Amino acid sequence: MKKLLLLALLGVALTACANSPKMKPVTQNANDTAPFPNAEVGFTRYAIHLPTIANENNAKVEVIIGKEMNVDCNLQNLGGVVKQEELKGWGYSYYVVEKTFGNISTLMACPEGKNKNQFVTINHKLGLFNYNSSLPLVFYVPNDLQVKYRVWQPKSKIMQAIAE
């Protein structure tokens, strides 16, 4: 008798669930930067949203951080430290340019009047990032810097090295 009553109640509950309005499944917009903190005063948040491509495992992303400067014929770089941070509770990484300093340059004598505008970069040690279209690459940089990027993909034939 108890089993019959239990089955009847279970049937009513299942019928009620089946007839209730369907809730739309929650889909997370992976390119959304909402969980990432807002930029602090004096900083700009840059997000790189990569499109979906075939064979994402074969592609890499090079991130270039720097600013446009008027330079002479010397090789120019900016000094700086880029630190990887973790978004607490999410496990995602983001990157902060903690400090930048001066213009590092070779000291060759240059001809007069040969200055040009050039994008001068920070030589960070982040390397190439894995291509991932489901999450943005997020950077916080001082307001005077910009973030640019380039996608690297193999297009040539793979060659065999010679064992010597």
C-alpha cells in the first residue's frame, strides 16, 4: 500500500515537472569579460577575443605590448614587468603590466633628421599563448600603452630534420 501511494505521488510530481514552463538552459558567453575586474585608475583593460578557427591546437597567439614613439635609428625597447594573475573563483588567468621604465636603446650615432614613429614594445617573457576562442586574453596596462596581437599558424610543409 505504501509503495502504491509512493508511486502515485512520484507520478504526480513528474507530471507537474513535465508540464511546467521550460527554463532556457544557461549558456555562458565565454567571450564576456564581466568576471574580470575593472581597470584601476591609470590602467586600461584590453581583451583579445579570438574567432573560432579550424585546428585551434595548431595556432598560437603573440601578444605585443608597447606604445608609439618617435625614435632614431637605434634599436628601441621599453623596460617592463608583466605579471600573470588568477581570477579568484574562476581559475582564469589575466595579465598585468606592473611597471614600465624608460626607453632601452642601443647607443649608435644616427644621421640627423632620420627619426620616425615606431611601435616600441616591452620585452616580456610570456611567450606565445595557446589559441583559445572560448576565453578572452585579458591584459591590464598603463594608459599610455597599447596591446596588439598576431596569430601564428603553420602553413608550410613539416620537414624531417637530419640526424647527424
